[in-house]
Amino acid sequence: MVTVSEDREGQRIDNFLLSQLKGAPKSLIYKIVRSGQVRVNGGRVKVERKLNAGDQVRIPPVRLSEAGESTPPPTAFLEVLEKAIVFEDDRLLALNKPSGLASHGGSGIKHGAIESLRALRPGQSLELVHRLDRDTSGLLIIAKKRSALRELQSLLREDHGAGITKTYLALLQGRLPNGELTVKAPLHVGLRQGGERHVTVHPQGKVAISHFKVVERLAGQTLAAVRIETGRTHQIRVHAQHLNHPILGDDKYGDEEANKRIRKDIGLKRLFLHAARLAFSLGEGDARRDYKLEAPLPEDLNEVLGKMRG
């Protein structure tokens, strides 16, 4: 029997159980809830049930090996991840996520960023606030308190996320015009054969707003700062394509020939998109705190810029 604490108020039962049964796959969580083995205040519940502080949750004994016991991430990888934490306080931590690391596990991915951080900090309550594309590097925010998670997610929702200023660095093909270019182009997420997501500009899509500004011109290409007001799937990548200045190294929305050239000549081996800065405020009154977080460009992207400057 576990008593729900105040900082878990409003959390869904499935997410609550995932935090209690470390390493348990979601399929096992759904199975024990739907079969009635999990009880809240003595009664059966559905997986979408939201908990109240003080609720009594019965959690049955489970054997993770039955669902395929997962192996922990390699120690060397966890050491790299520890060094990638660029900020931490009592409310949250900020990770400079490497390219190639998914934000969370699933769909054949054993260890995403959040699972790996939980393995690194086994005694802590860590919750993913938002996501980054697997190929995108940069700032990923993890909440250490339920109150911080709720507040950050509220900031992301209200006014299309106007409560959080999000700035990325992207290397664009060609010469972007001077000044700030604003793209207001609705985005629609479709599925290709095999279940792969593909996003297009479509009048029936969800509102999406991006602001592009030149940082530096390099060998006929443009390093741009991109500030986004919304956080749609593949937003910057599709908006850059919409401008006819796709992101270099983008295998899905970019220019195949340009990507081949820059890979051969400069050595760019992946998507040049990096979540560089986040700014927001948390709390009220004397407890209010302003956050201005930054993640430096990874070494591989810095090397690409160095070669282009040289």
C-alpha cells in the first residue's frame, strides 16, 4: 500500500505506477491495472484515473523478468550523461542531450534520456517535461518535483507556449535574407507506410510559428538562430524547408545533394539542429525564480563550423 503524496496530486495512475515500479514496461503496468490487481482506495480503476493526495494505492507484487527484464544502460554511457547535465537545482535539471539519444524509450529503443537519468539517479523522482527529436541535440528539461512538472507543462500549453522562450541554432542551406523572417505555417502530422511520421505544411494543420534570424554566413550557407512560439513535431525542420532553406544534414526534409556535398567536404554527419537556450520563470512571490539556461554546441557541430570558417 502506497499513500499518494501532495506532489503527486493530479498524476495519472499509470505514470504513478511507472515511478513506483522502476524498469517496468508500460505493457505490464496496463495489464495489472486492467486486471484489477491495482486498487485505489479499495476500488478498481482505469489507467487514465488521476490521483489525489492521500489516496491509498495497492500495488501488487510483480516480477519484471516475466515481461523481459531490462538491462541497465552501460556505465560508460551514464558517465557521459552525467557530464552532459548543464544545470541543476532542487526543482529541475537541464541535460545537453546528445544527438542520437531519444528523449524516452519505446518502439525498440531500450534506453532513452529519461530512463538513463533514472538509472543514474535511482533514488530521485524524475519526469520528462518535454521532448526533443532523437537527431536534435541540446536542452532537455527534467522535473525533479511534481509541482515543477505541472508548472512547466502549463507554461508550454498556454498561448502556444509563450511562457517559455525557446531558441535553437540551425545550419541552413543557402543565404537566408537579413532581418528576422517569421514563418506562420500550420503543420499536419501524417504517417507513411511503416508508421514513420512525416510532417507537411497544410491549411488544416495545427498553428505553428517560427522566427529565423541570421547569426553568421559561412561558405554560402547560413547559421541561424530560430526562436519558436509553438512546439510542433519537426516544426523547425519543416518551416526551414518551407523557406527553401532546409537544415543541412536533414535526411527527411533536407536537400539530398547538398547533404552529400557537406558530408563529403566538411564532415557533417547528422542534422545540424541544436536546442541552445531556454528562458522561463517558475514560482510566485518570493519563491519566483528566473531561469536562463544554455547548452553549448557539441564538439562535432563546432568542428563543422570551424572547417567552414577556415
